[in-house]
Amino acid sequence: MADDTDRRLFLVEHDLRGLSPWQLATVHRALGEAVRRENQRGRQIRYVQRIYAPDEQRCLCLFEAAGPDLVRSVNDIAQFPLARVMPVLSSVPDDAAT
């Protein structure tokens, strides 16, 4: 089992063209459930954030996990239309930048 120091951030891009609002809500619930089940199995993954761009019908989901395979796996389990997974770094801007 990976500890916190082994986990990295991964950004997942979903192309949501053709999904109704009901289908979108359903796949997001399924994704949360897939993450919960994987954690119960001892696999360390956290669904950090979801950003939805309705005009572009795209969704960006941020995950914390040991590697991209686990991130792909939970998206496959949820049957969420996955466009790509990419490792990312995240930081909060300094107060001086505003």
C-alpha cells in the first residue's frame, strides 16, 4: 500500500459531448463510488476536485494516487468517457501575487 509520500496528482480530461445532465450526474456518482471501493480494497486514491466547462462539454477531474493506472482503472469502472490522464503539479499562488 502506498503512503502519502508516494502519491501524485493526475488530471483527467473527459469529453462529455452527447451526455445528458442526468447521465453526467450518474457517471460522477459512479466515479465517486469506484474511488470508495478501491480505497476499501486498500488501494490509495483520492478524488480531489471536479471542474466542469459546460460550454465546451468537458470536465477536468483531479485525483491523488500512486500512479496513472489506478486513475484510469476507477474511470473505467465508472464507465466515464476518458479522454486522457496526465500527471500535474498544483500550487496555491502567494498572497503577494494578487
